[in-house]
Amino acid sequence: MLAIARAALHPRSSIAPRKRSPRVVLLQGPVGPFFRRLHRYLERNGFEVLRVCFDAGDRYYARGTSCYGYSGGRQEWEAWFADFVSHADPDHVIYFGSEREIHRVARSVAESSGVNVISLEEGYIRPGFVTVERGANNAASPIAGLKPPDDFDALSVDSPRTDFKGFGRMCIHGAVQYTIRTLFSGWAHRELFHRHFNYVHEVFAWVRNYWRRTMHLRRNFSAIERLLEHHHGQYFLVPLQVAGDSQLAKAARGWSNARLIDAALSSFAQNAPDMKRLVFKIHPMERGHSTDERRIRSAALRLGICDRVDVIDTGSHGLLTLHSAGMITINSTSGLSAIAHGVPLLLIGDALYANQRLAVCARGEPDFDAFWQGAPVAGAAERRLYIEWIKATCLKRGDFYAKSGMGLACQGVLEAMHAARPVQASVIQARSTGPVVREELCKHGSVLQGVQ
């Protein structure tokens, strides 16, 4: 009520033009406190930050900062955000996960208003990097399918790689955030969840994930050791993806893990050379949720090739790729590992690296039979140039979950903002900054000052 009263004392028509700080709108971030840290980092660097929270999980990890609570549903979101942008007049909108529905809508609204959009994702190359791009990521990236420009100099790229060990923290933050989101969000908020699941089943799946990781450790190690020592260049690697991954929903051309398993095994049994093997790698985050291993082993037994098929759910992806005869993927970022290591790559769906110079791009109609016989690979210099270009164009050093990497990631986001649109902090605006603008925005949603 106090904010509304203040707004009444400062009608927009009476606001005199004045200098203002550059303004940023934060939407949903990665699980955990990264966006809270980014919020404070940007404020220390002269930005005014406006954050929108969508559910109880967002609010929990926004505590200690001010934010606007969106309480509407899917149908109202576009009009709400368009009005929000018209009043806030931001220079930048930042979010994590460009294919979440709220972010696809927000991107359209922001770009139509001339607002720069920064989209974050897990690093295309991991560990040690995070993805920071304009607009969208993966298959929707502005550089998807492209090659480096002629004037790009890979020698100028300085991209040291550090493992910040953030996976464990990501799992913990995810458990906390999704628990709070599930238990304390209203029905209107639930409509905007980008991922829906049964809470009891989810807890069970993560307990099973840990159990399988522990119980399969020796088996995985033995299988990997055998592959590297006795089957170098004689096995094809198939990295399976997280079933709820937005890339499978939006850019897979109708393919799923189950369809890939069935099609690859059937073709392999009929047409692959007898000395070749097929290795499926289950994603670590899918280990407790998936029944893919049962499906693979059952199909392999039925087809009479169970002695030529391996299933693993841990181990160095880069090492397995390096020693393989080729990789098949729907559209996983693992494909970049195949490009980096110079092994044939069959891409079924759409991806950042969907270029015929770099991969066999099937566009939804893969020819597995031909792939078992071999496929062309780009030259080492061309592949190295492409990987360094991706690092220079899309990636920043850091981590969204480990404390040691968050500061670097915040710095990388700021660098991307300045590179995308030079910020003019001294631009004269017709609107005021600080409390007055916040009061103007009160009508768009509850303003949560210093959420605790």
C-alpha cells in the first residue's frame, strides 16, 4: 500500500527526464542461488535489477533481494509481460532455458520491443563453461548450423578449462527448489511449471539413482576398461538424453530415447560388421528415472546381439568418444565431443552443430545402415577452429552451482551484455529510476521487498 501511495504522488506525466542506470529484468534462472548472486553483482556494477518470480521455489532462492511476483496463468503472461516491459523500459532481459514456455513468450515480447535478450544454459562444453548467448540456445541459437567467419582467429582465444565440481550442488539445489516449488506454489503457478512430475516418484527416482551409481560402479569401470583396451575404434557410442530435456521436445523431429534404442539396435543386428559393438550411455541425471537399460538388454537378447551391446551410466564421455568408431545422437551437446575428437557423427534431430561439414545431418531420417560402414570427418584444423569459435562466441568460464565458479559466470554474463549492446548509462530517459519505476510496476504483481 505504501508503494501505491507513493506512486499516486508521482504520476508519470509529472516525472521529469533524468539520467538513469541501465536496467535489467531477470526471469527464471538455474536451480539454486546463482540468479540471486547475479542480481547483486549487476547492482554493484551500476545496473538496476528487476526480477520476476513465478513460484515458491523462485522466491526462496531470491530471498534477500526484491522481486515482482507474477500470480497469473499461462494465458495472461504475454500481456502481463508486455505491459511490464513497457513500464520498466529495460535494456536487457536475462533467463535460463530459452525453450521454457514463459521464456519463449518473453523473448518474443522483448525482441519486438527492441530489448536485448541474454539466454543462459548449461555449457555446450563441460565442465568449466556455461552457455551465454543472445536470444536462444542449442538448435535455436543465432549461430546454429553456421561455421566460423573467415576472419575468426582461434589463436586469440584464451579458454582454460576448470572442473568446478558443481554437479553435486546442482542436485542438492534442484531437490530443495523443486520440493519448495511443489509444496508451496499455488495452482496458478503450477500451470507455468516448465517440468511436471510426481513428487513421491521423483524422490524414489533420485534414491534409485544413487543406488544404481553405487552398485554399477565396478561393472561400469570393467566395461569401459574392456572397451578401451580391446575394442579401440570398434564400437559406436550412443549417448542417451534426459527424457524431459527441452531439446527432445522441441528439436528432436519426433525422436525419443526409446525410438532411438529400438531403431539403432534393429539396424545394428542386421547390418553392422560382426566385429563392431554398440555402447549406450545413460545420462547421469536419468539413471534413476529411466528403464532404458532394461529396454536395451531385452531388445539385444531378442535380436541375438546381447554379446555385442554394452550399457553404462557413468565414466568419461570424452575418453569413450575418443576411442569410438563413431557417435549417434538425437541432438545432445555430446555431439561436440565427437567433433572435437574427430570421430564420425550421426545427428538425427536439430542441434547447434547441424552442419554437413561437421556431422551427418539426418533431419529426422537417419540411415543407420550406412553409418555402420563409416562416415566422413572434417579435417583437424577445421574442427579445432569450430570448437574454439563456439567457446569464443557462446561460452563463458564458470559454473552456475559451485561457489568457486559463480563469480566467473556473473562476470561472463556482464561481458555478454556489454558486447551485445553497449550500455549508455548516461542516456536521458523520460522515466525515473529506482523507487518510482518500481511503484509504476506495482500494479503488475506483488512487489516482494527483501524476500526472506
